[in-house]
Amino acid sequence: MGQSLPASPVPVQPKNSALAVVSLVLGILGLVCLCIGPLAAYLAARAELPMPSGFLRVVLLLWCVGPLPAFLALRCARIAASRIKCAPALFRGRRTALAGLVMGYMSIALFVVIAIVLVCYAVSFTGR
């Protein structure tokens, strides 16, 4: 009668993987950097606005920095996915890591496409 039942362990709720969220944010940042630069230059050229050299430097800097967050997003997403796969009871966020991975690959593909377009555009001007 004086015996008590053993305490049952409290189930641990898995928490979101911080690396998965970081990978998603970095993937979005990479896409924004790659899109803002060329878009701003195109709109300024289309409106025939004089472009100061500082503006062109910022546009070029945004475009050149764009792949860095994309590569970091890929790395963080892969690490997060492996941690989630190894310890699903501790971590969740597989879809978030996948979204970061997709954004990272999209950023890199967009960088390559824009680079090819810029090279073709430059070659067309030097050929005249």
C-alpha cells in the first residue's frame, strides 16, 4: 500500500533547428542581393537616369556578395538536415532546411545566369 508508481519520463518536445532557420534566412538574403543589384541598374538605365559611380559600386557589390550567403545557406541546410535525421526526437525543421537548400541553389543558379547575360552583353559591345 505504501508503494508508489515510478514517475514516467516527461516526453521532450523536439525544437526547431536553428541551423535550418539560418539556412532559410541566408538563402533569402542571397536571392535578394542577387536580384536588387541588376534590377536597380536596369530600372535606372531604363529611366535614363544618370548613375553616379557610388550607385554602380553598390549594385556591383550587392551582386558580387550574393553567392556568399547562398553557399552558407547550402552548408547550414546540409548540417541541419543531417542533425535532424540523426536525432529526430531532439530537432525538427526538415522542411525549413530543405527550403534553405532550395533557396541557396536558386541563388547560385541565378548568379550564373546573370553572369552569362552580363558577359554576352559585354561581348556584344566590344564586337562593334
